[in-house]
Amino acid sequence: MSKIGIRSVTKTFQVRDSGEPPFTALSGVDLEVREGEFLTLVGPSGCGKSTLLDLVAGLTHPTAGEILIDGAPVTGPGLDRGIVFQQYALFPWRTAQANVEFGLEAKAVPRKERAHRARDHLALVGLSGFEDRYPHELSGGMRQRVAIARSLAFDPDVLLMDEPFAALDAQTRESLQEELVRVWQHTGKTVVFITHGIDEAVYLGQRIAVMTSRPGRIKEVVEVAFDSREGDLRADPVFGEYRHHVWKLLRDEVAAAQIQERTVVTSHG
């Protein structure tokens, strides 16, 4: 069953005060995201991955086409969608628990229930005992765990994640990838996860949507199936096969994106 329907979506931006024609970020994007699946989205820099996520979140609107959640058009932000960005976006004056409670306040959840749900979700991401810590007292990985707990606490149907682990060191990133898979399996949420990392895309995704260079389109959707997720998945030969296949799809798109960047620099030089 389709949870998110992206139908012939195009997004253009007017470049202000430049005299240049509108900038097309996405062109004719078609993608279905299944109920309860973990879909990763990869593509070269500037291909419109974050723009597409913003459209699904309702933070901006398509120039053409439509986006549906459970068959209903997306017209703006909603509590059915939680968002986790690369930057932690935590309130520095609030404790970890108070940060997680923030979304629940917007839903007018009673105070005692807010506190209970916040503690439960901090425990879910492995932060029991850190409820009273402020963001500056937490490591980068712990802050991102708080951000994930906050997005999950108000029980959205869909979790949208824009390169949430990109700023973390390799060891912390792999640890949080494992934690996120566990949380996803526990909650059954529909997850759309943007990444630049092919390994991350293969490790996390049930399917991988590969985008073209700008204007972004869906080049191919790769089904990922392992016999088991037990043990060291990255050491599985099948992991390497998926990684190689995705890189082959991306290689020409990355080269095209680099040419586009050089052209822009030259034209403005």
C-alpha cells in the first residue's frame, strides 16, 4: 500500500534580481513510498533531494504535479510528518526531555503524559538517564538521538530525515544507523532518509531511490533484500554488490553535476 505518492512533481525557483530564467530543481519526479518501509534517497550534490523532502514535509509547494499522503494532497506541514535535519535544531535552553516534549505541547498533550512519553522515547533511542541534560552537555550523536526522539514522540506516520548523520564521525554514524534500524523495526514508521553515502543508503534502505543530476528525476529504484540483518551486514558480499550497482547508477550523474557546477562558476566568474 502506498503511503506517500509523488506524482509528476516539478519545482522551479525564480532567481531574484538576476534577470536569469527560473531555476528548475526537480522535473517530473514520480515515486511511491510504501506503508511502513524505509526508503533511502541518493543523488549527486544539487540534484534536489532536500527540495523533494521539503515538498513532502509541506514546507514548500510543487510548481507542477502533486504529493499525496494516504491519498490526500499535501497542502502544508502537518503532525503526521516528523522531520530530522542534519543540524540538530534543539532548543539550547531546554533539557533533552523538554526538547522532546516540545511537539507534544503543540498537540496539547497533558503535562504528565508529555513527561511520560518523552521519557519513553528518550529510552527508545538509548538516552535513559540523560533527560535533564542540556544540549551543550551532550555529544553530537546524543543530540541527534534527542532530535529523533522529539520527532517520534508526537507519533507521526512518516519520518523525514535529511542527512541526519552527515556531521558525525564514522563510528558514531554507524552506531546511530544501527540504532535507527532498531527504532524503525520497533515503531513501524514510514521513513524517507536522504544521504550522500552509498554505504549508508544500502545499510538502511529496503529500497534506494537514485536521483539524476539537476533537474532531479528518479533514475531507478533499487530493491534491497538481505537474507538476514543479523551480524555484520557490511561484510556480506551481497552488500558490496548493491553498493557497486548504486555507484554505477550514480557515476554519470555525479560527473554531470560537476560539469554543471563548473559551468555556473565560469558563467559568474
